[in-house]
Amino acid sequence: MKRVSPLPRLIPMSAQRRWFEKVMAAIALLNFGLVLLDLSYIPLRNVYRVIAPDLTEWYGQQFKGITPHPFTVDYLEKVTELENLVAESGLSAAATEAMLAELRTASNHMIAENPFDVANKSGTLERIKELMRRHVETTTGESYESATEAFTTFWTNDYLSQAGYQSQVQFFDQEIRPLIETNYFRGIGFNGKPANNFIAIDSFFIAIFSVELLLRVLVLRRRYPGLKIWDAMLFRWYDLLLIIPFSLFAPTWLLLRAIPVVTRIKQSKLLNLNPLRQRLVSFLISSIVVELTEFVLVRIINQLQSSIKKGNLAQFVLNDKSQPSQYINLGEVNEISAIAQQVSTTVMDETLPKVRPQIEALLTYTVSNAFTRSPLYRQLGHLPGFNTLLQNTVQELVDSLCGMLYSSRDPKDPDPQRAQLVKDLVENFDQSFRADLQDNHGVEKIEALALVWLEEIKINYLRQVAIEDEAILQERSRELYAMTRITPQP
């Protein structure tokens, strides 16, 4: 008989290995941080320019193929040259007038040709046009239908002289120039898409994690000689996401590196992610619990309505076995008749003996009340001893009735004839009830009312969900989730 080798013994992690895992987790976290920075560079470039303008410009030029747009650079240089000419020769000099004419022409071209479209910043141009139009309207008190007219008016000698040259140039430098400076030109990469050289940074981390994965595979194969290379790599399958150069063909897939980063942080205990995980799970639960409950309830109601429309309710009520049905009946027992028989047996054998005093009191009161309202009592009630005789007669009658009723009730000795009579009564009642429903179109009325009732439940429930505050529902979900997370005390 072949002897089965024991499972390998788990070796506790040494201090040196734990430090190594923490260092590698920190490197993976750094790489993921750079990934987030690279992916957010274009959407948040204006924000980064405010925080670190020089570093932002350098990063864009080196890794995003971004260069200043020739048109906007030339436009801003003309404005700077105008400021120098005014400072040297004054606003009425011929050279100044020529530069103002060039700025009017350049402004018309900027609005017509939209150099911001290359960088997908047409919204910035629209903001520039709106700012200039409102500013000129406020200054002159006149209405301008287009931004072209506003720019043409702004770059004139008469306007700058009357409105105040210094204040107008200050407005342009503080409001318009920063927006124009955000425009850029981005080159095209070898794949026909906007240039992206993040692989120059990412390749350094890919090399590190590739060497690490290779070493881990070698260690595993050395520890378990029969282990194949691919099987060894499956132990660290998530590390493959760290060595695949997604930035070359699908940059957004770099976000998948969150999986190995979180796994490494948790394994190395570099950071305590349990609070974050619990908050995330609580948020997800609170976000979907209402929608999920609503979906389930509406689905159940729709299924019931569909069954009613197909005639399943009528078939069930009328017990029509001639029509095919998808309802699965477990056995040949008529559950309704069986339930009725069980209820009657329980009432007769168990319940009635326990309430005999109350039944006798009710019968005594009913019979006495009937005698006192009869004409015979009005004629003989005044005779001496008649009331006593009447009470004794009523008591004997009630005792006789109850005696006959309860004397036949012996749970230890069941009466087959009584059981058969009860069964016949139930079956006859069931058949008569179904026949009357069918003859009087009662089933159709029940179906119609049931459909309306289910629709009312569905509408009112959805309305209640819409009215109730979502924040309250989320808070209740958080409380329930927190209760499930409580560890019982020993």
C-alpha cells in the first residue's frame, strides 16, 4: 500500500521575512499611488498646476507629451509685448496701436478656430469668452451679443484709455491669462492615441516585482520539488497584475493593481485595513439593501399577478384537475380538507372541554333570556315559585345538552361514525362552496380584486420607499451591520 506523504508543516513568518513583506508592500503602495497620479493628471492638471506648477509642467512634458500650444503662447507673448510698449512709449504710440490691432486679429482667430479643442478644453474657451463679455459690458454699460465684439472692444486704445489701462491689464492678467495658460498641445503615441510615457516609471517597478515573483517561484519549487512553475505562480496569481505593462495598451486597467496592493498590505500588516473594509462593506450594504428588498418584493407580487392572470388561482379554488397546471402537488391529499378536519378535531377534542363552564353560562343566559321574553312568562311570571321552577328547568336543560355533547367526546375512544360525519360535512361544504363560486362568477371577482389589491401593495410600497429618507435607511443598515459585528463575551 502506497504511503501518503503528510502535508507540509506551516512555517511561522520570521522577523526578517516580515520586514521584507512590509518593504515590498510599501513599494507596491508607492507604485499604485503613482498610477493614481498618472491617471488623474489630465483631469486634474489645473489643480496640480496650482499646488506644484513647476513639477506639473515637468511631468506633463516628460510623461504625457504635453507642450505649450503655439497659438496661445504667441497670444500671451503679444499681450506681454503690449505691456512693454505701453511702459516705454505710452498707449497712444504707433507701435502700441499696431500691437492692439494684432491682438484684435488674434482674438478673432482664437474664438473662430478654438485652439483649446486639441486639449479637450473647449469649456475653458467658453469661460474666457463669457468672462470677457461680462467684463466689457459692466465697464461700458453696453450689451454685447458675442465675445468677438467684446474682445475687439477690449483691445482698442479708446477703451483702455477710458476704462483705465492698469485696471484692464490687471483684469486680463488675473482672470484671462491663467485660463489661457492651461491650454496645451499633446502629441500622439505610436498606438495612435495621446502620448503616454508612464511605462518609463512603471518599468522600474515591473522589474522589481518580476524578480520578486521569480524568487518566490524558485523558493516554492525548492520547498516542494514536485510543484510545477505554473502551479507555483498560482500561489501568487495577484502579483501578475504588478508585472503586466497595462500602460502600453490599457492604462485604466492599472487600477486592477489595487488587488495585489491590498492583499500585500493585509498579509504584511503594514496598515490596519479592517476599519476601512468594515466601512466599505457597510456602505455597500446600505446602498443596495433598499433596492434589493424592493426588487424581491416587486418580483414576488408580479409573479403572483402573473399566476392569477393564467388562471392558477381559479384552478386552485375550484380544484379543477382537468386543466394542466405547473403547480406541484406533493401527494394526493387535499390539504384544505385535511386542515379543516384537523381543526374540527382539535376544537371538539381539546378546546371545547376546556371552555365548558363558559359554554354552559352562555347557554343558560340564552335560554333564560328566551323564556323571559315569551308570552307564557308574562302570564305566569307573577305566580309564586315560578321563577325558581324556570331556573331549575333551564339548568336541567343546559346540563342535559352539555352532558349529551361532552359524553360523546372521549379522545381515548374515538368515534368512527362521528369522524365520518365530520369528513362528509367538510367535503360537502367544500364542494358546495366551489360550485357556488363557479355559478355566481365569484372566482372572476376574486381574481380581479386580488390583482387590484396586489397592485395597490406594490404602488404603496414603492411610494413609501421614495418618501422615506435614504439617510435613515442607511443608518438603520449600519446599526444592523454593527450589531452583527459584535463579538459575544465569553
